[in-house]
Amino acid sequence: MTTVTADAVPAPSGRRPRRRSRLRQSWEKHWYAWAMVLPVVVVLAVLIFYPLARGVWISFTNLNEANQAAEICTKSITGDEVCKANPNGWHFVGLDNYVKVLTGQVGEFWQWTGVTLIWTFVCVAFHYGLGLGLATILNRPMRLRSFYRVLLVLPWAVPAFVSAFAWKFIFNERFGLANSLLTAVGIDPVDWFANRWTALFTAIVTNIWLGVPFMMVALLGGMQTIPGELYEAAEMDGATPWQRFRNITLPGLRPVSMTVILLGTIWTFNMFPIIFLVTEGQPAGQSEILVTGAYRAAFEGIRNYSLASTYGVLILSILLVYSVFYRRALRKQGEVW
């Protein structure tokens, strides 16, 4: 009788081979893509993310020009430099800056916010309305159409500060073209920058001049992607030009419109040079918007860096909230964005 013995089976150790992490798998499969993206990430981190994080941190301190030195250094009799901690140096204050700004103890946050909202709404409405009208005209066959396109894009090509100075001179009380035209028709000259609303009007006109070309180009590109067969079919069915515009052009432009309105709102909300160079906040700061108020807090008088950072964080928060609700509204309308 023979006995057959089976080879001993090693007992399970209880450890399973580790599954490679998704990150490692992605690196091994797409290492070239990661290598190309890495420089961009580094640049963004240095130029955007670090300053952003630093600005948020400063908004929780009382840092200003007077207390920014953490140490006070003096020279001794022997000529050696002796440094000691500054007892009046800046320190962490928590939410004090936000409380002071939102309650009106410091600055004019709510007044500037109201002016900013009016400025943004009016400018974006005219940008879109005029841009849509010009795009509709230029989308039709006409003589010298290319020339008109180039001519209408010129304001966008001119640097913003050049346009700002030009329009400021146009609205000059003594030598400006605007008052010369008013005088020619028998109307008294207007001191445009002596009143809050006339000063804001000059800035809005300047910004409309600068912003319409972008809207026109973007909407014109969107119109040219709409199939021409839709217009031909609608025309054969007896649709009027207005019906074709309302039922074909506007729905076809919806994705482009939603994007350019969002971008236009963000850009106009933060449009610093027009207000700063055209109205200069006149009269007495009543035409200031949030970004110019933040600039003046940081770089004029006793520079209050913490206050400027607080304004910056509040501006960012307003735009983030707006973007989130805007995106939700697009989703409800069936737009994928």
C-alpha cells in the first residue's frame, strides 16, 4: 500500500497585493500629459494660488504700512545692528476687518457695491444689446462688410488707458467735444465730473465703447455656426424676419450668449482702469466701485493692506456666488456648462 502525500500548500498570509492607486496608473499611462501640465500648474501656483492664499490670510490681520515691520533694528555704539520684536507689529485679528467693512465702520462698502452693481448691469446690457445688433447687421451680405468688421473691432484693439484718457478729454468741461456740441445747440455746458450720476455716465459710455467689439465678434461667430437651412425652411414657411430672429437666431446663440454674458459681467465688475482714469472717483469718491476702493486702501494714504485684502476677498466671494447661481440657472434651462 502506497501513501500519496500532497505538496504542502502555503498558508495565506492575509495580505493581498496592493492595487496600484489611480494616480499612479494615470501617471504610468499618461506621463507625457502630466509632464506638459506640470509647468502650467507651477506657474499658476506661483502667480495665482499663492497670492490668493496670501491675500486671504492678510485679510484676517491688521497689516498696514505703519506696522508691517515685524522687527525694529537699530545700530549700537559699536556699529552692530540690534533687532528686537516690534511691540506694535501686525497680528491676527480674525474677522474684525470683515465686521468693520460690512457694518460701515471703515470705508464705503455698501455705497461702492451699489455703484458697482449699477455700473456692471448697465454696461453688460449695452454690451450685449449693441453687440447683438451689430453682429446681426454684419452677418448679412453687404458691400465692404470686411472693412466694417475691422473698423468696429478697432476700439477693442486700442489700449484701455488710451481710450480712457481720450474719453475723459471728450467730457472735459471747458475744451471737451461733448460740451462743444451742447453749446452749439444752445444748451449750457455740463460739469460732467461734479455730479455722481453724470460722472458715472461718462465711465459707462467709455466702457461701452471698449466692450461692444468683444460681444459683437463673439456673437457674430455664434451666428455663423447656425445652419442656413433653418432660415431657408423658416422663410419657405412664411416666417417674418423678426420671427426668424426670435425663433432661430436667439436660441442658436444661447450657448455663446450665456458664456459672453458671464465673462462680460466678471470683467466689468473688476474694470479698474476706466473708473480710475476717467472719473477718478469724483465727486468725493461717489463714483468709486469696489476694485478702485480696494486699490485706494492699499496704495493711497496710510496703506492698509489688510483692508484692501478684505475688499478683494469680498469681491471674489460676490463673483463666486454669482457664478454658482448663474451655472444653476443654465442647468435648469438645459444648458450643459
